[in-house]
Amino acid sequence: MPLHAIAYWSQVVPDLTLDKVDHLARDAMVHNLIMDVTGVLLTDGNRFLQYLEGPETAVKQNYRRITNARSHTRMVELGRSTGRQRRFPSWPLRWLLVEPEDIRLAIVSDWRGLAHRKEVDVFQVRAGIERLTQLIDPFLGIEIPDFGDPV
């Protein structure tokens, strides 16, 4: 069964603290475990960049849920694709704080098809999934802490 993936960015609402982001991510992680969805949420405190992957129906339901969330505005889909292998098989959802310039560069990257390129021309815009992967590589071997039962 092919997996589906979606990436988007959005503007964080002004009163959303990092503690609130953590709480939202914990709730989403529980939901994602049930739905068999994995992915990552990056924030610089002002913007979100999220990548979701999983069965088509589950990804669409999660994306609809995210679209209706009040934690962000100006949501822009960057790309979507189908594939056979998860990029984040052990992350029902992981959120990471990143530098504003890192998230900006990832947002303006090429997200068409979410595919890695074999070669990158010096004048070609870098693939968004490559930038995303580069930002999270240092965290891939780190286990997500067990937060216990959701509140």
C-alpha cells in the first residue's frame, strides 16, 4: 500500500507559546499513533513547517484537522506525494525548534513531488525535503521521550 505525504507551512498565531506548541504536539502525537501517521513539525516561534506521512485516508483526515486548527493562519501547502517508504517511521510526531533562516530556506525550497534529487545543478533551487532532512538529521537517532498519558 503506498504512503501519502503532505508538507505545508503556516503562520503561528501571536499568543502561541512554545509550551502551547508542546501541548498541541503531544495531542497530535496520540492522534497520529491511532491513525498510523508519522512526521515532523518545525517551528521558529513564528511559523510552522510540517511534514506528514501515512495511509491516504489518515493523512487527509489529519490535514483537514490541521487546516481547521486555531493555532495558525495563512496555511500554504508546499507539496504532496506518494511513496512506499516512510521517512520518519518511529516519529508519530516530533516537533523541533529551528532558526528562522532555516525554516525560511526550507519554505522557499522546491517541494514538487517531495522527491530527493540525485544531482543538484548549481543554479537549481534545492529540494524542500532535502532541506527538511538536513535540519532533522541530528535528531533522528534520539528517541522521543515518553510523556505518559495525554491530558
